[in-house]
Amino acid sequence: MQFSGRVLVVEDEPLIAEMLREWIIDLGCEVVGPAATTQSGLELLAEGPVNGAILDITVRDGPSYGIAKILQEQGVPFAFATGHGAESIDPLFKNAPTLQKPFEFEMLAGVIAELMSVRQNGQLDLRPQAC
């Protein structure tokens, strides 16, 4: 599979961040980051548009939900990567795809395919959900 686009990576675990960076490049996308904090992720996001994002939920300075909210408002598809169960995700983002750590290349490739497909035809509904 080969894709194109800019993918923001927010991940505070150096080995996982590097793995994501390499795998996303292998899939043909440009990596923005990786960022180890929400603040650095927001700074990267402010530097230019992205076509998708992989967000670790819990990074060094707290949850990445602030980034997810901005991406959602901009209509940019994203997925969470987490070592916690999907039930731990804020209900506002329950429709976002989730990569359960540890994950394999094929799982990431499937999520990137979904994100890039959404970028092209807007099928994934990432709007806030009523509780």
C-alpha cells in the first residue's frame, strides 16, 4: 500500500514514536513530528496543515484531546493509539479509530488507509457525540 499526505504523530514513547515514523514513511506519507507533548503537537499543527494524525492519548503533559478537538474542528481525520482499552477514550471521540498497543504494521496500514480515504471522500464521522 502506498499513500500520500502529511500525518501528525503525537507519541511520547521514543521507540514507538520512531516505529510510527518509519512505518508511516514506508506507507508513502510525510511524518509531521513526532511530538512527545500536547504542546509540541499543537505547535506542529500550527506550522501547517496535515491530512491525518495518530495520537497517543496520554503524553507527557496530559491527554492529547486538545489536539483531537482542533483536528475534529478542521475536519482532519485522526486515530488514537493507546495501551488502554477503547472504553477509556473520551466519549466525544468515540468514533475515532483506535490502534490498541502493541500493534503491528498491518494494523497501522489499515488505519492510515482509512484516514487517507476519509481525507479524499469524507466518510468517517468524527463529530462530537451526545453523551
